[in-house]
Amino acid sequence: MEAKASTMHSHCLEIAMEAHKVVTPPPMSTLQKLKIRLKETFFPDDPLRQFKGQPTKKKLILGAQYIFPILQWGPNYSLKLFKSDIVAGLTIASLAIPQGISYAKLANLPPIVGLYSSFVPPLVYAVLGSSRDLAVGPVSIASLILGSMLRQEVSPSNDPLLFLQLAFSSTFFAGLFQASLGLLRLGFIIDFLSKATLIGFMAGAAIIVSLQQLKSLLGITNFTKQMGLVPVLSSVFHNIKEWSWQTIVMGFCFLVLLLLARHVSMKRPKLFWVSAGAPLVSVIVSTLLVFASKANNHGISVIGKLQEGLNPPSWHMLHFHGSHLGLVMKTGLVTGILSLTEGIAVGRTFAALKDYQVDGNKEMIAIGLMNVVGSSTSCYVTTGAFSRSAVNHNAGAKTAASNIVMSVTVMVTLLLLMPLFQYTPNVVLGAIIVSAVVGLIDIPAAYQIWKVDKFDFIVLLCAFLGVIFISVQDGLAFAVGLSIFKILLQITRPKIVMLGNIPGTHIYRNLHHYKEAVRVPGFLILSIEAPINFANITYLNERILRWIEEFEAEEDSKKQSSLQFVILDMSAVSAIDTSGVSLFKDLRKAMEKKGVELVLVNPLGEVMEKLLKVDEAQDFMRPDSLYLTVGEAIASLSSTMKDQSSTM
């Protein structure tokens, strides 16, 4: 078999093959390089390309439309579009009203704040946002984290005013951080929340949120302030005497109704209105039941009287100094990143379905300013919620005007309908939250990650278990840390593969991948498949020298020709630093002692340019040390070896 492969390889080498010259990249000044690098880092979408070649007036119009997307679709808005948007807006309002009240309670805030947060932020987003489908309002995860982080230092029951002030202040810092990311074009920072991290975190948070609702679903009054699985279950079973059978029966019935409505809408998307309207129907029916039966006097707790009127100003309540400044900044940072990630992911998901583009940086600015304005108008952290946006999409929303319709509906509710919520039972709000967060547990996606990448699945599990058993923020931080560790591992331990020739061709592929590929006697061909930098040169140096030793030992045992050339295929090396350049100089010296020549194949522009600058002796640029392809290198060097052996 070896003889056959060797014969086939000799035949391959006899094929005439023209060696192409490796040319140096065109010269560029340091300023030009810096300009290109900055552009690719901060402006990969090239937002200014639409202004090129346009007259001044057109540039002003395009600039205004870029800052305020409403000016793009507003002038062409029609009655036909409005009909679609009003249906979608009323539908998401029916979901936003009960969810707003429920999520505010989840954040340990007055229920009315949830409605305030469904009024002002959607108006701001309709003017600044670029998504047609995103439905804005409070979300479960941000509400949970805001409430749990602030509660570590301030009790919402003992000092409700201070807690509310800190919530608004955290919202301000969340918005400031989000808008800053967009303005400074630093959106890539949120990419450190990998898909695996988010899926695990969301699932864990959904379980924690659901467990927190046991207080409402069971009618317990003395419930733990902790968020972990063990303390919550311990509190539930230590307070069995407080369980209210009336509350349990009502909660179970409405929870089943809500989950059934959700199931129907998932199976038949055209019946989206079933799950969209179920929470509001549950609130109305349960409120009527409690009012008619006076159940609030028989163990079922109710919301109580809610303040009527529109959002009062709250800028005077923001804390920019004092002992709690660090807490609100940290809370704002965490909730800001999470809500931003969710909002952009949801916007892009539905944009892909309708084949239009969502500008990530504009979305960051829109969501950020929405929260900054919200913090001054008695709102807490808001973003684009998946459940509401899915309903908005399925209801046929055509533009962001559906958010305006929703906002107007909430405004009418705030002005005229608040007394109707006085007898709404807390147990139904708990059931609404549970039915909403169930969708955050994505088992098929977790299984897919398990199949594709086991390390990513470990990250997912760490996020999930960390949230459940430690805390929401610590679980998230640990998972992000693991993801960063994975990236560092890939940087410090880059992949190197040994290449072999596919018989009858000039193609060279991974020997472990292509079983038909064979080694070329006298040659060690390696492919480096990562950038080379200070973090990985030690590993690369040691690994390449060890490969040479192993190759030589194997050649000696088979009594074949000794190693003469080490060919490094650098087609996948996209970048190199000064430490990386020194690696090749060290390798060349080490190989010269062994009587082995180092040959480079296809170094890319930046890599070649840096090698040239340190190659004073022209060691790397000699015609017999630099080739365009592995095939050309083997053909040329084999021919040289043949000529040398014939002269000897």
C-alpha cells in the first residue's frame, strides 16, 4: 500500500506545475491602516454609504431619517397600514396591561409602575426604533434581576419610597449604558453573552421566577426574600399552615387556562389572539369573581386601589450620589445588558422573517434613550419582549405605529379604568407570570447545543444551575466567565493539523480527516489555523518542534528518507504580532541545527508585511522558502531534491 501511494505521489510530482510568485501587499501608511481597522471595528455596516454622492438637501433628509426612523415610514403611512397596526396594537395592549402589572410586582414595585412603563417607553421607541415588530414594555427577566439586586440592600416593604427611587435610578443608568454602547459603536460587547449562556440563563431564571410565584399561587404571606431553589422550597414547605385552598383552586384553574391558550396558539399560529387575550380575560373574570363573591374577605389577596392618572415626573427621585450609587450603577449595568441583548435578538429574529434589516447600534440608542426618558417618567427598565413581539408579528403589525396604539390604549386605561383593577387577585397575576416565562425554557435548543458542542452545553448547564442554586447575577457571571475562558483557550491553544497529499492531485488536506491522504517522504506539512500572537507562540513553538521529533522518529523506524523540509501553510493565519514574528525566527534557528529547512506557504497581507520588516537577511523571502500553495512548494522542492541527488 505504501509503495502504491509512493508511486502515485511520484507520478503526481512529474506533472508540470508552474510556481507562482508570492507578491508583497501594496504599501499603506500607518494612518491608512488605522483608518481601515477603526472602520471595520466600529463601522462594519458603513452607515455613511447612503450619503455618498447625494446633494446637501438629500443628505439632511437622510440624516434626519437615520436618527428618527419614523420619518422614513411616516410620510408614506396609509389607512391600510393603520388598519393592520391598530389591530396589532390593541392585541398587544390586551397582553401588556396584565403583564405590566404582574412584572412590576415581580420587581417588588407598585403595580401601577408596570402600566406607566407600558405607556411612555413605547412612544419613544416608535420614534427612534428601527424594528417594525418589536413590542416594548417590562419583561420578566429584567424585572426579576432589578428586584433581587436592589433588595440585597433595601427592603421594598420597609422602605418602599427609597426602593422606588433606586429602581428609577437603575433604569437611568441602564439606559445611559445602552445608549452609550450604540453611540460609541460598542455593540460587540453584548456578544459575550453567547447563545448557550442565554439559553441556560433564561431557563434558570424562568424556574426562579415561577418559584417566586408560589407565594401568590399558594396564598403564603411570610415568604422568603431569597431567590435560590432551596430557600424557596424550604419556605414553601415550612409555611404549609398558610396555604389557602381558595387561592390554590383559583390559581390552578387560571394557570391551566393560560397554559392551554398558549398551547393552542403555538399549535395554530393563526389563533394567536387566544394566548394574547387570555391574560386580560383571566384578569377580568377573576376580578368579577372576587368582587361578586367578596373572596378578598375569605383569604384571597387582591391588588387594592391603584392610582389614577398619567405618569408623574420622577427626575427628582434619581440618585446620583450617596451610599447606594454603586448598587444602582451595578444593577443598571446588568439589567441594561440583559434587556438590550433580549431586545436586539427579538428585533433581528422578526426582521429576518420579514426580510428587512435592523440596525443594532440604532436599536441600542433607541432602547437606551427609551429607558433614560422612562426613568424620568416613573418607568422602570423596559425592552422588546419576545411574547409581546410574537403577538405583534402574528397580529399583522406593519410599522412601529402598533406601539403607539398600545401606548394610547394603556393611557386610556390609566385615565379611566384603574378602579376596575382594585379587586384583581394577586394569584391570577402569579399565574400570568408563570405562563409567560414557561416559553423561556427552550429544551430543543439545549438539545441542539448538546449535539453540536459539548463545551457550550457545559456553559449552558453552569448558567442554568448557577442561577437556580446560587443567584441570578452570579450564575450569569459564572457562565460568561466560562465562555470567555473558552475563547482564551482557543486563542492560547490554536489548532494545528498535519496535511497529506490526496493521491493523483496537488491537493493537501488534514491526514486525520481525509483517510486517503498520504504523507510526503521528507516533508512535514503543517497548517496553522488561527492568528499568531504573544498568547500562543510558546505553545506553537513547542508543538511544532515536538511534531518534528515525532516525525523524525517515525521516519527512522520505517527507515525512510530523513526529514528535510517543514512546510507551514499560513492561509488561515489572519493576523500576527511582534511576538508572533519572533516565533518564525526562533523556529528557523532551531531547524537549522537539525538540518531542516523552514518553508512558508501563502502568508496573508498583514502577516507577510510584518515578516518582511524583520527579514533583514531575506531568509523568509527567498524563492525556495516562500510559495503560494502547498502543491507548488512540494513540486518545486521535490524537483530540487531530485536534481541534488542526481548530481551526487
